[in-house]
Amino acid sequence: MIPTIDGRARAGNRMSPQTLSMDFRKMERNEWWLWSATVVVTLLLTAGLASFLLPGLVGFESDESTFLFLPQVVRGLLGLVLIFDIYTLFQQLKINRIRRKLVQREELFKLISENAADLIAVVDMQGNRIYNSLSYERVLGYSPEELKSSSSFEQIHPEDKIRVKAAAEEARRTGFGRPMEYRIRHKDGSWRVLESTASVIRNSNGEPEKMVIVNRDITERKLAAEAFQRSETSFRSIVGDAPYGIFKANLTGKFLMVNPALEKMLGYEKQGELLTVNLATGIYRHQAEYQKIYDLFLRDQHFKDIEVEWKRKDGTFLTVKCSGWSVKEESSTNVEVFAEDVTERRVLERQLRMAQKMEAVGRLSGGIAHDFNNLLGVVIGYIQVIKRTLVPGQPSYEYAEEIEKAGQRAVALTRQLLAFSRQQVLEPVILNLNTLVSDMEKMLPRLIGEDIQLNLMLDPVLGQVKADLGQIEQVVMNLAVNARDAMPDGGKLTIQTANTELDAAFTREHPGSIAGHYVMLAVTDTGTGMDPETQVQIFEPFFTTKGRDKGTGLGLATVYGVVKQSNGYIAVESEKGKGALFKIYLPRIEESVATKSEVIQAPLTVRGSETILLVEDAEPLRMLAQLFLKENGYQVLTAADGAEAEQLAGRTPGPIHLLLTDVVMPGINGRVLAERLAPLHPGMKVLFMSGYTDSFIAGHGVLEEGNHLIHKPFTEQVLMVKIRELLDAGKETKEIGSLAGTEVIGGRRK
């Protein structure tokens, strides 16, 4: 510590450089007065001594030669006095010069200590304060007097005292102070963080005597660093835990940074492995897409929501939506990209579009089913009437048969359209798929050809399903035919059954599936296989990869519709050149397979004499049904709509035994008509007929248990048998299953 000029400076530690200069000048003037008085006194003493030695000189007039006549001793004495006075003045000048330099240095020290941001302190080796700069008061709020009255360890945080004392002990032992950080209490009670650097002052013997400590308040810097660290940790956590891929790359396609989500998205398990892959050649499926984004980035320095196709490590493809922006770093420009995997979303969108297409076609097919079935009923019905007038073997009879066959094929085509639109009428029963496939084993080789080997792998403990037997048979046949067309040079067709369970993981990877217990029916071929673009379209109606006039595009669409209507799920796995695997999952149930009930024999006669009220808004079909009824002996009352039928029934005095009515008609529908006529004719039976699908007429209440429905188009025999059964059955309700090769269209299931 530089010694101060006076006691006030030593005590107060508050003297400013201006005050110090003023005190110095005042002190300097005082000293000059003292030294001047000393010279005068010296001269007076010398004169007095001279007068004592030379009393004769008193009273002599002075002149220029007087000094020369003085004795040599006096002259020597006067010379010594003069030399002493000159030396005294020279010494005073030197002292003033030295003191001025010291004052200048102290002024500089004061300026530094008062204006320095750092806290400067001098302590002895026991920690007692010797000096503290004024910055202590500015930073910590303590005046120098308050600091002098306390030990330097007093304000240090209790948790840091041990480290500070250990550092002081090490300085005493080694002579070197160790830089460190510690907390010290502010006068207001808060804690500040100081960064301390100490240097040891040694005495003349080289032993540590004092320590000069320079402290810097780093509280704000510490808080900023901690905030930055939290922000950095938060940022890394956000980037590291983000569900979307984030990466930084240079313009050559080299990855500079990737987050875990991107590694997982692309199938890279080892950390850092993805950094070795080039974005342009190893990630993008199409080089043109990378070039497009590259050009867009160079032009605009950013791009947003651009969808591209990437490839995973295993070679599979995914669709990602990318947004990127430029990042300038030193001498290079890089790009940061945010990538979202939208593969599943696009699959769902395609499925939605396919469902919408099928819904549209289903609505169309359901809408035209009524009119089309009416027309087919008229065509088939009148052809059967004409055939009765023709002689078998004649060309005209054969022509009529061909017309009838064409009509039946049209009926089948209508049902196929309704099948893939999931609007056909199903008759679900409890069945075992092993039995179904085994029953088809002899028929399938003839269907697929001798150059294709058929293998069955049937689970002996297979569970049961509830589905329409005929429709599931159609599913197997369609898949077999599809496999046959994929193996033009022969191959192997495998049909497998097994019990399985779909869990949550499966449903996440296969949108549209529902977790639960299922029976799986798998059909595998070794054919040409399909690429991903084809796979997303195979269930769409009218989509086909076959040549012109070689496929309708309804086969797999029908399979899809039947499976969905049976509450199942269908999945396909295929690669180009590696065949295809179709897996059908149908819900497994615990009920046993229903035994085949005895076939209900057709009535001995279908003729009758009862009165039947026929209500049909389509005149051709009404005339045909009237013809059938009259030719079989029935009394027929006809009406074109519900209102006319209601008036006709009110005017009829006798009983009406049966109401044969269309379901959907202008004005009053068939169900409402039946309810209104029931009080007028209590014993009247009701048979509904419709060309619409079950889903369309469900809201009309005719599908409820106890009601009877016959679907258009129907043959004369089916209609007559059904009417006879209702008239003869009393209150019993029977179902018509099949009639010796006649297609089942009527009879409501219980």
C-alpha cells in the first residue's frame, strides 16, 4: 500500500485527488516559510557570532573591502553558513520534487482505486483488512470504516469460507495466491459472486507478509451464464426430444448436426452414423427433388412445406414435409431444416380418398339399384313367361335362354358393385375358415391352373368367425384369381389360417385396424409383386394393372368391401419381383359353428285363390307381378302408390289376405301403408319387396325382426313360394334359404 501524506488520508480512505493536491500545496507553502525562517535565523546567528568574535567591527562603516579585512576564521564561518543554507535549500527542492512525484502517484492510485470496477483490497496473512478501495462501497454497500471494523472472512458465504481459508493457507505456505470464485454478502443481505485473483507481497526476508486481492463482481455474468446454460439446455432438450427431424447441412449435402428424431425417422440406430451419409445421394429418393430444393434455397434463402420422398437406411421410402432457412456461419452458408414424417398421414389421406370414392360409387350403385333391379326383374320375368310358350330345342328358345342368362349376369354384376361398396345384403353365420378353405381345395386348382402349386397351411385349433359364407368364398376366389394372373409362368399359391391378436403397436402402424382377437386368412403368391405406388391403389374400384379387356378392376375392391363389411381388416405386403401377401383379419368369436338346418321344402303347390293387394309404383314390374299372381289363381288388386292402395282397401268389402308392397314409393311408403291397413284387415299378411340395399331401406323399419322382405329382381317361382309360405304359415315365421338351384332373394333373417 502506498503511504498517505497525512493522517486524514490514512484514516478516511476517502480523500479525492483534488483535495490531495490542495493539501500538498498548503503543506509546501508552510515548509517554505519554515525553511526561510531557518535561513534568516541562521544568518542572524552567524552575524551575532561574528559580532562576538570581532567586537571592533561594530560601528565601522561598511564598504566593499570590509569582508577582505575580516579574519580568515570569520570568513570560513560565514562560508560554511552560506554552504549550509544553500544545501538546505537544495535538499528542500529535492524533497519537494520527490514529494510531488509521490503525490502524483498517489493521485493516480486514487484515480485508479476510485474509478476501477474491480474491488481492490490489501490484507495481512491472517485476513485482517489493511486497505479497501472505494469500489467496495459501490459494489457491496460497505464504507471503508465498516470494512475496517470487520474481518475479511465475515461477509463470505458460509459454504465458501472453507475454500477461501484453504486458499489463504495455501498462499501463506506457497507464496502464491490461487484464483477462485466465492460468494459475499451485500449490505442489503443479498449475495454477490466475486471472481478473485490474489498476489502475495513478501517482506525483506522473502516471507509472505500481505496479499493484494483484486475482486471482480461477476454476479450478472454468472446469472447470464446460468440463464444461457438453461436456455442452451432447454434448446438442446427441445431439439433432442422433438418429435420431428431437425438437421443442419452445408450446400454440398453434408450433415453438420442431426437430432435423435431424424436418426430414428431414417432408421439409423448408432449415434453419429447418419452424419456420414450425404443428404443428396443417401437420403433423397429422387435426385431431381434435391435439386429442386437446392435451387429454391439458392434463390430465396428459404423454403417451406415442400414434400419430398426420402429413403430409410433399410431402403424403404417415406414422405416428409420440409421447411428450411439459411444460417450464415463465419465464411460459409448452411441450411437448417425442419422435417416432418407425413407418410402415415398421406396413407390415411389416400385411404380416405379411396373410402370417399367407394362411398360415392356405393351411393351411386345404391341409388340405381332400385330402378336397375326393377328393369332386370321385368326382363327376366317376361323372358320366363315367353319361354313357357316356346318349344325347347328351337332357336327362339335358345335365344330366350341367352337373354335370361344375360339378365342373371347383370344381377350378379349389380351385386358385385354393391359388394365392394359394402351395401350388399349379407347373411352372416358362424363358420370355420378351415372348413371353408378345405371345401374349396378341389375347385381352386381348376381355377388357378395346373402350373401353379396350391399349398394349404391350416391351423388345427383355429377359432370361429361370423361372416357371410358365400362372400368369404368370393374373397378367396378373387384373391386366387388375382394371384394366378400375377404368376403367368407358374408358381406357388399358399393359403394359411391362424389365430392372431392385433395389439396397439399393430394398429398404430396399420391405420384402420382395431386391436383385438382375430382369425387370419393369408393368401401368398410367388408372382411379379407390386411397387408401393401400385399397392396404395389396388383396392380402388376399377383400378387394374391388367391389359385392356382383361380385368374390370372390381376384384380386389370387392374383397376390400366384403372384409370391411364383415368388421375385418385387410393388409398387403409386396415387393416388385417378390410376390404378394394378402392378410385378412376377421374378428374371432367363441360361438360354435352352427349346424346346417334342414332345408325347408318348397310347398307342394304355389297356387292359391286368396286376395292379394299389389302396390308397386313401377308399372312394368307391377304388370309382371300381377301376371304371375293371376296365372297362379290369386285374386289381385293393384295400386300404383300408397294413397291409391289405401282407397282401394277401404272400398274392398271382402278380406285382403296379403299385402305385397314396394318399400320406397312416392308419398306413403310400404311400412306406413301396412300400419294403416292393419286395422281394416286384421288378418292380412305383409310381404315387402325392394330393389334398394339393406343400408338404404333400414330407416324404413322393414328390416325389423318379424317382417318379411323379398329383394328385386325375383323370379316367378321365388315370389309364389314366398307368398304361399306366408299364407300357409299362420303366425309362424320361416326363412327361405334356397330352392333347388334358385337364387335366394327373399325371407327376412331372424
